[in-house]
Amino acid sequence: MMPPRPLRPTRLAQGSGLRRALLPLLVASALAAPAQAADLLTIANDALQNNAELASERSRTGSVEAGRDVQRGDLLPQVSASGELAHARTYERQESDQQFAGADASASDDSVNSVGLSLEATQALYDAIDSREVEQAEREIDQQLYQLAATEQQVLIDVATAYFEILRAHEVLEARRAQERAIGRQLEQAREQFEVGLIAITEVEEAQASFDQSRAVRIAAESDLQVSFEALERLTGQRYDSIDALGDELPIQPPSPADRDHWVELAMENNPLVLASQAGVEVARSSVDIARAQRLPTVNAFANYQFGDNDADEVSGHDSSSQVGVGVNLPLYTGGRTSASIRQNTYLLESSQYDFEAQRRDTIQQVRSRYTQVSNDVSTVEARAQAIVSNQSALDATRAGYEVGTRNIVDVLNAEQNLYDAVADHASARYDYVINLLTLRQQAGTLDEEAVAEVNAWLDGGSVGFSLPEESRYDGALDIGERPTPEG
């Protein structure tokens, strides 16, 4: 997402006096304007830019790419220079033995300054170890790029899951608030009827217990909504006051194409975790090649030059020498280290192959499970919607029985509870469908910003935030109706 461009000053704001006059109005207008709700695509882009785990993986990718250049440097010319500047002082004093007493003692003091310079250049002509280490570094880059792609897809699915968990929590909270209000009205009317002797105290206590339970459920739903917003904040590093809601006309359709094996084939070709694991096998294979290369000779071309000079007495001029040649090194016996290294890395290669197979099996199982879940979600959403209709009819019938005295208040409260549960379950089923569909795309390796944009088009522009309205669209449908009257 590009950073927002700075606003350009208008002509009216160019006059200093008029600008001072308009400033309070502009500030007040900005404060009064409601904040625009963020949609899924915007939040996903925020996460791709600001998610800490993804940023860490990108830095790790840069490190792995730099590692290739480190290994490649061993195959390029190596030039080094060294020099020294030294001062040496020699002091000597000699005295004769006793038999030569009377002879003079002799002493000498000599100081010498010297300078030396050495230049050396080498070039690998044949080095199988360094060459194969460069090949391994290339394969490590491939593996890391697949891992980066997997992290990006994981961020997208985490953001989408957190986003729709907020919407799920909101719809459940809406239903629970409506439930609490409806049962609260039922409790008030039960108290009024008890005061005039129409019902027993038992029914009032039943209504009170049901109200207390609905209040506890509503408080838990409010907590779930707030926690869901905070989970989204952790993924993006930004706070959102409100987000766009999912439209009622959500297209609930089976996965397309409707072929489970097709999705498995997509996963085997595109799932970044599978591809990263496969690349890991090649990295391990390179380690075996490096270990075997330790038995091969190395051939290097070299050239060096040395220069030396000092100011010793009776010495003038300088010394210099140069050398050019080719060196060959062939390891004959390393104490069994090379053979052991080959065995060690062969076992690691075998382990990586099993890891690859385990990842393939896990991915296949995940794709099949998600495909089945999405397919079942289509039927579940339809069944949950029908359950609302059925429970509404059951509530209407229970109300009618309550009004004529054939059903008691407990029956009404239970029917209301069943209806609100059906409403909440239907909302959850819709979001299960969306999340499972996106997870299926992730397992198939096709989850990207385009896939997120397709789901983003299902949002209808309504907003969901912390401050939810007290009134609910369920209030009218879930009204408990008239109270029974005593028979005359």
C-alpha cells in the first residue's frame, strides 16, 4: 500500500487571515467526521507491510542471499598485502678475564631501522568444495524463497481469520444482546403478573435465572469481540476502530472446481511448504556432495612479491623477490574424517527425504479435510438457516400455548434460547465457510492478494466496531408476544 500523499493547500487556505478563520471549523469538522471502516483487503495489505513475523522472514531471506555471495567469494581472486616497520637496537659490552687485568673493556651500541612489504595473490583453478558450497547456497535461496511465500500466505490466512472472527463475535453479540433484552422484558412482565396474583413466584424465579444466564453469555460475547480486535492489531501493528461487515447475500457455493483430487494436485505443485521441503532435500544432497569433494585435489595459482630495506651501517640498497606458480593439494588421509562426514550427511539427506514425504502427506490430508469441510459448510449454512425458521415457528407455537395456558414460562424461555442459539450458529456457519474456503486456497498454494480481493467483494460496506448499538435487527422477529390472561 502506497503511503498517503500529502494534501495540497487550496486557494482559500493561501490567505493567512482566512486560514486562521477556517482552521477551527476544519478541526471541528475532522473530529466530527466518523472514521472510515477498514476492509479486509486494506488490512491484509497493512499486515503484508507491518507484520513482524513476515518482516523477520524477509530479513532472513536477505541473509541467505548474502550467504551465496560469501561462498562465491572463495572462488574469486584473493589478494592480500602486509607490511612492517621495525626498529631494532643491539647493545653489547665485553670485559676481559682476570688474567688480562689491565686490558680495556669494549662496548658497542647499534640501532637499525627496517621496512618490509609483502603482496600475495591467489586464484582457485579447481576447488570442488567451494564450487559445491556455492551450489548449496543457491539451493538454500530457493528453499528460503518458498519459506517466505509460505509465511506470506500464513499472514494472509491469519489476518482473514482474525477479521472474520471479529464479525462472528459481533453477530453472536448482537443475538445475545437481543436475547438479554427479550428475556428482560419477560422478567418484568412476570414480576407484574406475580404482583397481581396471575402466576406463581416459581415462574418469576425461572425468568430471573434465565435472565442472569443470558446476561453472563452477553458479557462473554462482548469480551470475545474485544479480544478479536486485539488479535487483529497484533498481526498488523495498527488499531482499527471498525471494519466492514460481511453482506447477507454471501455466495455459499462448493469449491470450484468440484474435484478433490484437482485441489490435491494444485497443492503438490504450488504449496510453498511442500516446495520448501523438497528444496531442503536438494540442500541436504549438496551437503553430501561437499563431503565427497573433500577427497578431491585443489589447484590454485599464486603470485607473491616481497620487498625489504634497512639502514644498517655499511649496507645500502634493498632486497626484493617475487614468485609465480601453481599449487596442488591432495588430501591422502584425514583420520577417517572424510568418510564419517559422508555418512553423516547421507543420513541427513535421508532424514530430509522423510521430512519431505511427511510434509506431502500432511498437505494432502489438510487439502482433503478442508475440501470436505467447505463442501459440508454449504449444507451446514443452509441447515442452520432452516433451523432459524423452525425454531421461530416453535417459539410462535410455544407463545400461543403460553397465552392459552397450556405451556408455562419455562417452555417459552427454552424456545427463545433455542432460537437465539440457532441465530448464533447460523452466523458461525457462514464465517466457518469463508475461513475454510480461504484455508483451502492456502493449502493449495493459491492464496494471494487476488484471492483476498475476491472475498473482500463480499463485504457490503456496513461497519462493525467496539461501540455496538443497543437495538438489534433481531428484536422484531424475536419478540415474545402478549402475556396470558386469567380465564373469566
